[in-house]
Amino acid sequence: MSKLLIPDPTKRITIAGILEHPWFNKDLPPGVKQMNDNMRIPASGSQTEEEVRAVVKEAQKNMAGGHPAWEDDYIDDTMDAEDYDSPYDDA
């Protein structure tokens, strides 16, 4: 773990180093390491990194003024519903 926290990126453990480290590989089920070699290429039409960043930026801009009032009403109505089952009811 200490190798992950080294501030200097030239001295920090690499992803390849992590993937080969005995701690990371301990008790891995058979075939797990090979999954990275067989990753599928994203389908055409997937968002680019720039598109994702633009969506996040727009969402952050819209949230600058706080969340919409309807969210409070929705949450209140949901929690007041008779069939709402909260995991915290028994706490």
C-alpha cells in the first residue's frame, strides 16, 4: 500500500506493478487476470471523455443554485408513503 501513496509519480508503483504484486494476486479465482486481456472495445456511439466532461460540467453548473424544490417534495412523499421500507426503520 505504501507504494501507492508515493507522491512522486516516477517512483510510485505502476498499474502493471500492482497487477503483478503478490498481495493483489492472492486468492484470485482462476481466469480473473486474463479478463483484462479480453476486454471489449467500447461500442460505437459511446461517449467520449470530452462529452462526459461536458455533461458533468453542465450538471455542476445547474446545481450551483442548489437542488430543485421538487426533489424535496419527491423525497418527502416517498418517505411518507405507507409502502416505503427503509433499512433504517429498525435502527
